[in-house]
Amino acid sequence: MVDRHTTLVIIPKNANWVKQFKFSRAFILFAAGVILLCVTAIPYIAYDYCRLKQALPAVGVLERQVTDQRAQIQAFSKEIDILKSDMV
């Protein structure tokens, strides 16, 4: 019968003991998939984080612009209300 396990044997220099680990083929494939996923996902996450960090100062500028535009809209709204009341 074909053995569907892989054995990892650790033999130290002094050879007083030998440690043996048996892994199933499914576990090895799963572990390889997880490692591959981590190797591809971590650089993408780091790249995205750096891009967001670089864009952060621009967000502050945009927030100030929004605040200024809100103030302008409120001023225009008051002027329109005054013009409407003058027309009536």
C-alpha cells in the first residue's frame, strides 16, 4: 500500500535523539496553499497601506475644501432667501 504521509526527520549533531514528524499529503498541500496566500497577500496589503498613507494629506485638503464649500452654500442659501423675501 502506498504511504500517503511525508516524514520529516530531525537529527541533531550530537545524535542523542532523533525527532520524527509525519505529515499527511492533504496537510502539506493545505500548508503550501496558506503560505502561498500569505506570500501574495502581505505585499499587496503593504502596498495598499503605503498608497493610503501617501493619500492621507490629500484627504485633509479635501475636507477643508468641503467645509469651505458648505459655508459658501449656506451663504448663497441665505442670499436666495433674502431675494425671495424681497420679491414677495
